[in-house]
Amino acid sequence: MGKPQLDQVDRLLLGTLSTDADVSNKTLAARLGLAESTCAYRVRALREAGIITGTRAQLDLALLGYPLQAIIMVRLGSHTMTNVNQLYDALVSAPGVIQAFHVAGADDFYLHVAVENAEALRDFVLQHVTSHRVVRQTETHLVFEVRGGAGVLAT
Amino acid sequence: MGKPQLDQVDRLLLGTLSTDADVSNKTLAARLGLAESTCAYRVRALREAGIITGTRAQLDLALLGYPLQAIIMVRLGSHTMTNVNQLYDALVSAPGVIQAFHVAGADDFYLHVAVENAEALRDFVLQHVTSHRVVRQTETHLVFEVRGGAGVLAT
DNA sequence: TGTGAAATATAACGCTA
DNA sequence: TAGCGTTATATTTCACA
């Protein structure tokens, strides 16, 4: 499976689906001026090529009762491979974690979390982050707002 | 429209759909032991309540030709409301931006970006970030890996 | 690309607890 | 009020021409 060849139509399809995967094949085809069968075929091909890895429902976290978001920067004291991987596994499975970035630099992980309130945020850090021995330091930054970006297909 | 009352079934539905929104209503109902009509009704209700805001296709950015990801921290020199908002608007519409966080603390924005290579990353910062007068400083951190977290429904 | 048959989704209905 | 099962209608999916 070599590098897939993507034309402009594929990029338009991906751009649309990455914004709204609910569009029916019918309207998707009409929007791009494709035959329905062709459109369905191309979307399926993009899935089989692994370009589209899946689709996810987006949730309103505030309405769900988690109106407070934060980025928690996590710095380790020891960087053996097992330490890093075990902590990573633990962090991504902690309840409230939306995304976990393993990064280069002074910090090792950035955690994007959503919680009920400030108290829950404090408890999260204590229970799921600093409770790990290997964690040397954390820094918690309140998130005012998150916006989805234009993505890589905006050009 | 007050605060919606979510029971355990709703939380299971949301947990499933936020992981894989492609499941058919039929299998979704079977998995939770609901009648198909009930299942469809509840999902629709969650949409109408605004809990489910939409669904998005997830893309494999590396396969798409953007194998390099980074977090760019952006610090402003002036924080008037118009400055902040105008920059925010510009940043989220810059090609390659996956997400933009407006945060509290020394930095103002964290940008999660995906690019073709290191050169493109440099160009992105120069063209779409530091080119704005109001930007005083940036700090770019390479992302080794991103993982989706357990989410808020993991409990 | 177009077509047609099978599968599925949607929405409305009445019935029950 | 919420769940269920059943309809009829619309739509999607898939294999094939």
C-alpha cells in the first residue's frame, strides 16, 4: 500500500466530511457534481486507504456538565521508555481527558481535559497526574475557548 | 430549554457515538438493549438538545501528507478585545491549524498544527503567526504523538 | 457512470407500564 | 412520560451491467 494519490475531488470530499460527516451521499455527490455511485465509491476508497480513520460525534461538553476546560502540562523526572509509555497509557485513560499530546521540549505531555468545575480540576490533577511518581511538575492553564481550525485541506 | 437530564443510557449512547458515529441505529440499539425506535428517538433528542453538535470524519494526517505536528504557543503584546479576537479569527483560518485554544496564562493561544515537513512549519509560523503585529512571541513544540483520551463519559 | 434490488433509516402511529 | 412494536415512506448501499 504505497502513498495514495489524492486529486482535488478527494480533497474536497475530505474537507466536507471532516466538517460534517452527516451529509448524505446524495447531497455530497450533488455538491461536488459527482454521480452518487462515484461519490460513494470514492468515499469508501478513502476509508479503505485509511485516510478516513473513522467518524466521531462531537459533544457539547458544557451542556454535558463539564463546562471547564484546561491544558495541563506534565513534566517527568525520569524519561525511560517504560516510564514514559506507562504514564502515557495512564493519562489517556483518565476520565475527563479529551486529548493527550506527547511533545518535545521541557514538558513531556499536554493534556486537554474537561471537568465539572474548579474543584474537579484540582482533584483531577492530584488523583490522575501528580499521583504518579514519575511526574515531577505540572502546570495547569485554563482554556477560555477552543475552536476547530481550517485544517490541512484549507488551501 | 433547561438543563437536560441525562441518564445512564444517554451516557452510553454518547460514549459509543463519540468513538464511532458510523454504527447503524440497528446495531446501536442491539448493543444497548434498546428497541430501534427508542434508540433512534434518543439519539435524535440528543441532537436536538444540542448535546451532539455534529459528527466529523477523522483523517490520518500523515497519510494525507502532513506527517509533522506541532503545538505553537502564541503570546501577544497587546490585549485589547479587538486585537485578541481578530488574531483568533486569523489563526483558526490559517491552513494547517487543527485546533486553536485561547488560554489563560503567559501565553494567549496554543495552536495545534499539522504540516508537510519542518520547512513548512517554519513557513507557517512566519507567514501566519509572527506576521501579525500583535504577536510578540511564539514557541513551537514538536508533537511526537497525539492520542484521544477517555473523554468525560469514561467514569 | 447508471441501474435496480436489498438493507436500512425515518417518522408517525397506537399501545402499554 | 418513556419505552415498545408496527407501519409506510424515503434513502442508502452494493453488485453488476
